[in-house]
Amino acid sequence: MKILIIIPFIPYPLYSGGNQAFFSMVDYLKDIHDISVLYPAWPGDGGKTRKLEEAWNGRVKVFPCTDVARVRGSFPPVNTYLSVLSYVNASSGRKMKRWPGRHIVRVAERDDLFKLTSVLYADMPEFSDGFMQYVHDLCKRERFDCVQVEFYSHFPFRMLFPADVKTVFVEHEIQFVRIANEMSLFKDVTWNDRVLYERKKNEELSEIASFDRVITLTETDRNILSEYIPADRISVSPAVISEAGDMPFRECGSEFAFVGGAAHIPNLDAMVWFCRSIVPLLREKGFPFRLYVVGQWKRSLVRSFSRKCPEIVFTGYVDDLKAFLNGKISVVPVRIGSGMRIKILDAIHSMSPFITTAKGVEGQDFRDKEECLICETAEDFASAMISLATDADLQKRLAAGALDKLGALYDKETLLKKRALVYEEL
């Protein structure tokens, strides 16, 4: 089968779990199907496209589209005055959208402003006509049997494909579930918030229903969507990351690790909650610790967190994540989102025992006190960190139990074959 996969970013380098999972899946499928990958790219991508092609041994066709020029405004050019107004309107809209990101420290410090980071207020990204024309022409020229769209931002692309092509949508994170999580943390929920939530939920479900097949990463997400979409059109296909050899267990002391960049708001919320609510309790209990945060964080955020919580060290990316996590306890204080936490898979492959919230481990069948520690309150989370740091036997038992469970439920070859079956059944 000739398959085109459209994603909103270059899946390289393989630093993140998401990039690793996508790469592994395509690397497997290329031996079964004729795979092409399309993504928006800026000129001069640092050789990422070339390196990606080499990593797939030239057996995957890569289509980076560089026609991603900014949308200048939608009003017809009737006259200069209206053209200027159209440009100003579009420009001011972009500036308003960028404001939370450029003032992220202030946003993170104030509950009333943190609301602005919610997906509830995010608009669908706008794509240039050139980019959409490129997608349309490519699909028409290459005559793909199936086009797969990844991530909700590319919902509208469904209309760009030929009518007879089979379509697949991969739901990495159900947006209306994430919004509901975010709204539960709002300081105030207005009627406008509730109305906007219902509208966005209905729009998302309508777009998902337009695809021939939907893939979710967890059974939990499949069950949620099956309340609105026929279950026989939804397949579960968890993410797969490369094991790259077993790590030996190393006893952990009072060093902890969190994996995730601030660009993904659930990660930022997790760190805000950890710093505000958990760190003070650890200090009260006289527990000295160090938390290493792996991933990309703005310097302003690093300074802000470091000033309030000098126990936190921001490492940026690390060359060998498994080696870095080995000998540390992983924490996943995530409160919002859906889908699959790749950071948990990273921890397990690193033999790093982990502490998480129920939301953090949602959809992944790891049990409290058997393969991990699950905590819902800041008090329980702080107590779990202290008790696990001082109990080497529990550390080893949880790490070994999680690895055994991962091998039983998430065997790499089984999962890859399961994904391949989705296309055979189209």
C-alpha cells in the first residue's frame, strides 16, 4: 500500500520520545508498505531532512514543504485602507496569541493568567495557500492509497485529499479531554468557557468522524471516543520506543528526574504544581533532594524556577537519556492531558522507578505499589518521594515490576504488527 503520513514537525533529531516513537513506527512500516512523510519545514533546517532520509536508508520518501509563509490576512484587497486593516487585524491576532509565550514567567506565576495557556482559547493554526496547494498537488500526483494525518492541528487537511483515498487520523491527545482537565484547574469558569468547550468538543468529534479510521494510543482514549464514534472504526496502537539494550538497576538516592519541555503546557503545569505545592512540603519534612528537568525550557523560566526552587536543575537535552535516568527516581506530576506518556516508557527502559499522578499514568496499565507509586495530592506525592528514596528494595521491586509489565503489554514487535494490521483492514 502506498501511504502518505502528514505531521506538523520534522521528526528529527531523535531526542524526544515522540520523535523516537514516530521514527520506530515508520522504520517498521517501510518494509511492508511504500511510505512517504510530509511536514512543513523552513529553508535551512540544519540538515535534519537529509539525516532523516539517511536514518531510513533512503527507503522512505520525505517531502519537506518550505512554502509556509505567514498568512497575511483574509480580507480581499478591495483598496489600500481595507488591506491595511486586514493586515493589522491578522498581525494583532498573532501578537495576542504569542503574548502568553513571551510572558510565560508571569503567566506561570499567576493562576488567573495561566488560564490563557489553555487549549480552550487556542485557534486552529493557519496554513498558507502555498502549503495547502502543495499537499493537494502531491496527493493528486502520487496517487496514494492512504493518507494518515497526525495531530489535531492538521484536521482541515482532510478536504485536500482525493475523494477515493482512504484516510487515517492518529489521535495523540483528545483535545476536549485535555480542555476539561484544564478547566478543572481554572480559578473561575465562566459560561463563555462552558459554551466554548462544547463547541470545540463538537468540532473535534466532527473532524475525527470524517476519517475512515481513527487510531488512539490507549484503550482509555478509545473508550472515550467510542461514545461518539462507532467503536469498529477506532483502533488502539500504542507508541513504541526503542529499548536499545537493558539497563541494570542502580540504587537511587535523593536524586529525581522529570522529562519534558515547557512548550507542552501539561509539562509546565506539572512543574508549577511541583514547585508551588510539593517542594514546600519536602522542605518542611527536612528532606534534601535534587530534581533534574530534562528538555527545552526558556531561560526566563529556568531563572524563575531556579530562584524559587534552587533544588531544581535544568539540564536541557541529554545525549543518553537512559543512562541519565538510571539511578534516579522519575516523577510525573502531570495533571492535564490525554494519550500516552512517553516519559513513563523512558523511565521504565532506564530502570528508573517512578512516581506519578493517576492522570500521568492514565491509559497505561501500571498499578500503584506494584509497578509504580500513584499519588493524587501534593502531600501524598511528597511522602512517596521520601519513602521511595529511602527504600532501595522498593525501588528495585517497582522498577523490575514495571519492566516486566511493559514487556508483557507493550512488546515492540507485537505493537508494530498491530499498527500494520490497521492498514490491511482499510
